[in-house]
Amino acid sequence: MKILLVRPSAVNILQYLQVINSEPLELEYLYTVAKEKGFEVLIYDGFNNKKSLTKTIIQFQPNIVAITGYITQEKLILKYTKIIKNINSNIITVIGGVHAQLNYKNFYSDYTDFVFRSEDMQAFGLFLNSFVNSSIKLSEINSLCWKQDGIWIENKFVPVNINMLPIVDRTFFYQNREWFRYIDLRETATIKTSLSCPYNCNFCYCKLLSAGNYSVMTLDKVITELENLDCENVLIADDIFLFDEERIWNFIDEIKNRKINKKYICYARADYIVSHPEQIKALVEIGFIYFLVGIESYSNQELNNYNKQVNSDINIECIRILNELNARCYALMIIPIDADKKYFDNLYNWIVRNNVKYATLSIFTPMPGTKIFNEYKNKLITDNCTFWDFLHLVLKPTSLTIFRFYFEFYKLTLKIYLYTRKTGIFDFMTFSYFKNILWKYISQKMRREL
Ligand code: B12
Ligand code: SF4
């Protein structure tokens, strides 16, 4: 049996800029499981593959196509399933991934055969085996949604521990390593060492994954993965990597003992950084370079509204500590929907005053699956899933017109870009870089992607 694993193409121009282009680790986990079960497997990475999906299917002739994706790709995934069935109605279509986990019903369609609601790789293995071993019952597969006589059946969802993940087979990454970069860090691999997050910020989708069950990978497994990883730069894709003080000290010791020499990017909270300056110094010494910190806002009122449990003084101190260590504090900021012109100006002044050298702006966007989505669901001004990229308004701004809000948002984004440019991290974006990106964009559009 042949299995094709698909990450859909990027759906907006920003993605084409490829300032960040991440390894499709989720597909590599599926690949590992399918290979281990003895199937013939192929990864199709729509972000990067030059060939169209249609051509790939016709040539590879898979029996099963498993698709991952995020909210912005919801319609595209559904379109893929239709195309697949039109090519060959016998091909089995399976959908999974973070968006499907909490919004699985959105994928119930005539062209979808199965939807997975969990991270459980053993369940995926069992699912594949069920096609060659008739004693395996679909009803016994954790979190699987499947159709019986046209009716969708939802198996029980049992949250899993991250330690069930297999040692990932990175053949795909090694074959295509030049695709994957993190800003100025070329050839960046991804690892994931925890599921969900123990905090409770009310806008957050990530903490709801794995049914909100926070689990961490044993340090031994993490260190072995890093030791065997043939790549200098590593994105640690945990929602929060710095949580357990003792685990992080042990991590630092092990990296030193085993002489692992890499550069790291991780997500962290400002309060952890402020309360562990010595540990942060030690992390910087072993190669931590980017700290992606959910600063969210300069206003205490906003921070309270988000239940961030961090105040503005802590945020400022966090930026100071990281600057002093010459680490890069990437401030993740949310623009509230009631922002007026003064808010945008104040934010820029705050960024400059506090020497925030790196920042990204996200427009406040309630994510389907979160509690706050229900609060806002009647106020949405669009149902276009591609707008859920934090760069579009999905709610009507309350202090500015839509046009003026976008104007201020993109003006500030540009100002921050120009400010950050001085640090040199965007120096790789030369004229020929943009030329290549534009060419990739046009050629992908010309073959109409599919
Ligand atoms: C790294 C990252 C990226 C990378 C891309 C990574 C990638 N592999 O494609 C970059 C920086 C480019 C990116 C961009 C975006 N991202 Co992002 N990203 C992440 C982050 C931090 C980690 C993802 C990761 O690498 N996980 C590691 C893999 C191994 O874990 P996994 O995806 O959960 O996969 C496991 C299971 O889900 C399952 N699985 C996955 N797919 C499938 C498929 C099948 C068939 C099966 C059976 C199982 C299965 O198996 C895997 C192993 O257990 C997550 C946060 C998070 N908690 O997930 C946000 C996150 C996924 N991103 C998000 C969003 C919204 C975006 C953007 C749309 C907007 C933005 N500005 O960030 C863009 C759009 C990108 C696109 N696809 O078009 C949201 C998605 C929410 C949603 N409902 O879809 C998240 C959850 C963050 C958030 N703010 O809530 N992102
Ligand atoms: S700390 Fe970060 S990942 Fe955790 S709930 Fe808050 S925003 Fe989400």
C-alpha cells in the first residue's frame, strides 16, 4: 500500500516571503509510523514542492492520502480531498493536525473518509494496519472520526503523553534542508518536546491541544534527539519550553556534558525569564539565540483582559534582561480590536523606548475552539478561513474604520520592520532573494497550484 502525506501550500503572500519556513515535522512523524509499518510513503510539502499535487498523485498512485494543515488552509484541504476523489474515488482521504483536532466537524464532507482528533501516532499506526489486518476494528482507534453508512462516528478521545512519539525519521528534512530557515538562521530543524501548555491565556488555542493535558518529553529522549540531529539550528516548537526550572537546568547540563553545539529558538514567558535570569544566561551560553515571548501588550488592562498573569513591568524587565545578554527577544504583540491611532503610536513609542529590537504584530483574532470564540462568534465580519492568519480583521474595529485600522496596522508593521532591519537579521532578503520568491509565487499561481 502507498501512503501520500500532504502539507497544503501556503495561502498568503506573506508565507511566500519565507522569512520562516519550517520543517513539516508532523508529516515526518506520520512518515516514520507508516515506514515502520512497512508501507511505501511519500511526503508532499506544498510549501516547497515544485510539482503540483495532481501530478504527484497521478505519478505516485497512492492508496491513502493523509493531509495536515492549519485553519487558514481549511478550504484548501477540502478542495484537495475533492480533487483526490476526482482523480480516483478509491483513494482514501484522511485529515488531521492542530486545526482538525478541535474543529473536526468542519471536515465532514463527501470527499473526506477519516478525520483524526489527536496527536496519537500509535493510533495512526493502528489505522494504517487496519487496511491490511481485518481484525483491527476502526471503532477501537483513539480519536478517529469515520463514516458508517454515511453517518459520522466519533471514537472516544483519549489524550496521549508526548513520550509516545516515535524517534522521528528526518530523511525528508535532510534531503531538502536548504528549504527550511528561521529568519537569518538557514537550515533550521524543528523539535517538539511538550504538548499543550500549563498556563491559561484566554485567547490561546495551543493550550487546548491534547485536550489541555500538558505533557513533557523525558529529557533523555530530547537530548538523544538533539545529539543525533545533523543540523546546527533548532526551533523548539513547544508552546512554552521554559516551565520546569529543574528540567531546564538538567537540559543545560546535558547539552554541556555531551558537547552539543547548536543554536536554538524557543517560546518563553516573560515572567519565567524575569524570575530566572541566571538560567537564561546559561541558556544563551549554550546557544539559545531567539526567545519568542508573548509580550502581547504595553497596557496592563489589556494583559489582564487576556488573563496573561504578567504585568507591563515584568515585560519591560524581560526585554532588558534579554537585551543585556545579547539574546534576541522577539516580542509577539496583539493589536486589540479597539485600537485607535493613539494606540498604534503609543505602541511604536513603547517599542522604541524599551529597545524592543524584534517584534511581530497580530490582529486580535478569536480562534474557533477557544472559549472567547463563542463570545465573538456573532460579531464576525467574515467566514473566510484564510483571514484567520492574524494579519486580517475578522471583527469590526471599534475605534477606527476597517480601512484606517489596516492602514495603521501595516504602517506600524513597516516601521517595525525598518527598525528591526538595523539589527541585520533581514540582510538575507536581498534583491535576488525577492526575485526568487516572486518567481516561485508566479510559477505556483500559473500552474494553479493543484
Ligand atoms: C512552527 C509553527 C508554524 C510554522 C509552520 C510549521 C509547520 N509544520 O507547518 C510557521 C512559522 C511557518 C507557521 C505559520 C503559521 N501558523 Co503556526 N504554528 C507553529 C507552532 C508553533 C508549532 C507547530 C509544529 O511544528 N508542531 C510540531 C508537530 C509535530 O505537531 P503537530 O502539528 O501538532 O502534529 C502532531 C499532531 O497534530 C498530529 N498530526 C498533524 N497533522 C496530522 C495529519 C494527520 C492525517 C494525522 C493522522 C495526524 C496529524 O501528528 C503530529 C504528531 O503527534 C504551532 C503551535 C502548536 N501548538 O501547534 C503554531 C500554530 C500551528 N500555527 C498557527 C497558525 C494560525 C499559523 C498561521 C496561519 C498564522 C501565523 N501568523 O502564524 C501561519 C500559516 C502557516 C500555513 N500552514 O499556511 C496556529 C494554528 C491554529 C489552527 N486552528 O489552525 C497554531 C496552533 C498557533 C496558534 N496561534 O494558535 N506556524
Ligand atoms: S503562555 Fe503562551 S502557550 Fe501558554 S496559554 Fe499563554 S499564550 Fe498560550
